[in-house]
Amino acid sequence: MLDFRLESELEALRERAAAVAAEGVAEFGAFTDSWINGYSKDFSRRLAAEGWIGMTWPTEHGGGGCSNIERIVMAEEMISAGAPIAASWFADRQMGPSFIKYGTPDQQAEYLPGMLSGETTWCIGMSEPDAGSDLAGLKTSAVRDGDTFVVNGQKIWTSFAADADFIYLICRTSTEGPPHRGVSELVVPMDSPGIEVRPIKDMTTNQHFCEVFFTDVRVPVENLVGVEGAAFKQTMTQLEHERGGIDRLVSNRLLFDEAVAAADTSDPVIRQEIARLETGYRLGRILVYREGLKQAPAGFSAATKCFCTEHQQRVADFAAGVLGLDGLLSDQTRRFINYAPAYTIMGGTSNVMRNILGERVLGLPREPR
């Protein structure tokens, strides 16, 4: 028989993470989709004190040298409880690993300590008005001028741009060749002259998304990460981290728990739906663990994201049915339910994820045009 119970060390970590998450919620409140809405520098410093930022980074770079499963266990407790982890989430999940893999020693020495201490917040400049899921279609340009790049263009859906200290910018340094060539990654301080940030308030009143405009922003050449014009694969590696994580499964776990508590479990149909969703959580967790253990084929994070985010929408549908109009009286519940359509859009739409799975993982032929 398969035993899906956590080992004793992981169970101890889970219990500790649950306790710290509860303390964070008691002090700062519980947040819907807390990895993207729960912004607290103070709580990020608490995570740093526990050694929970950069858990999986190599020890030679100041990280914890822990397994991916340990990070997943910790993060699941944080997000399920609604603890405010957003101020350090992107740096921990994407930016730090990118610097470790592609950055220069000087860049690692300059940027990693602030991430690990929870002192610096990062955002990523990826999507554009005409290039959301189609990253290769980006147009924001960085033109070499002596020892600087001059950046012009616009980014959209940039979470925490209004609060971030740095933006990890995906831009175009060349227009020669096919679209995926000529893409580069730059570190841009958010206080650089020529940057304008406009927060976007969505229908749920969340304001983490922003538009960012660049007008003749000068960035030192030494802020280039990796190889100029050859960063498309670097960015794809980032998306593997972004799409296959536990955040894509348990963002609205609080809503599920609320709905289950209010549900009439004497109704066999309701019990069956609860069982279906609980099964979905277990399947999704296995997919995320598989990503963390590197047992999944390259590109399979698209399938993981697709399953997990569609599961979150099923949770929202169930909660809306159980809680009804009473649920809409709660600001938090209303936000959870109204935000659900975004799960299968941000980070790449489900249709794009299925295309990636079909073409890059299964090797299916493209439809003739």
C-alpha cells in the first residue's frame, strides 16, 4: 500500500509553519490569495528569521539547502491560512533562483542578501498589453547606449510594482531573427527616473496589479542577467517555477474550509461534492510534489497549473452554491468568488497551457494554417 503521510521531520515543519501562519493572521489579518494579495514586509522578515525565504537555495548563496518538498509543505500552510507572504514570494520563487543560475557573482552578492532577509520586494515585468501569454511578442525595448541600456515600453499586470524595490524586466534588445531571439533580462531599480506606475483596481477591489511605463529609463549594462538576446530560455525556466507551485492549488483553501463548515453534510450530494474537491486537492498536491521532486517531464508544469487553477474555480463554484447570498455579505468571501476567473488567466491561460502540453510534452503536431 502507498503511504501518503508526511515523514516525521516534514510533519514537524508543517506544524511549525501552521503555528507561524496563525500568528501572522492574528497580527496582520487573513488575505484572499495571500501569496499575491497579502503584502507585509514585517511578516516577510519573520519568514526570513525562520529560514523560510530561500529555503531551497544552495547554502553557498545563503539559502537553506532544503528540499523542494520542504518548501512546498511550508508554503501550503502559509497560503491555506491566508498569511501575508507576498512581499517576498516572487523573489523567493523566481528571482533568487534566476540570479543563482544566470547571475554574475557581483549580482548575487548585491541582490540575494536583501531577498533572504525579507528587506527587498521584487516584481517581474513580463506581460504587455499585446503580449500576455505570448511572451515572444513583447515590444518593450532596451537599446544599448555606451555603458547603459535605454528602456522604453509598457508592462501590464505587474503585481506589486507600486511597492517593489526592483523590477526584473523582460525586454527586447534586438529585433533581428525570430521573435524568441533578442529577448534579454534586466534588473531595474523602481526609483529610476522615467518609470511611471499606475495601480489597477480589479472588480474585487484588489490593487496588486499595475501598469508600468518606461520612458528613456537608463539601466547600467552590468544589470543585464545572463546572455544578452538569449534570455527566452531563462524566462521559460522562471515560468516552470511559477506554474507548478502549491500557490496554484490552495490560493482559496480558506474559502473551501468556510464553505464546508457551512454546508449541509446530511445531503449526500453535498457530501459527494466535498469528497470530489478533497480528492482534487490530493491529486493537485501529488502533481505539485512531482514538480518539486523533478519527476515531471520538461514543460509539464503547464498541466499542473491547468489542473490546479481549474480546481480552484471548482472550489469557488461550490462555495458560491453553498454560501449563497449570505456569502456575498462577507468582503473576503465575495473577493474569493469574484476573483476565481483570474486563476486560469494569470500565469498563462488554460488554452495556452494545453497547447504547451500538447506540443512540447506530448509532441503532437501543430494544426495546419
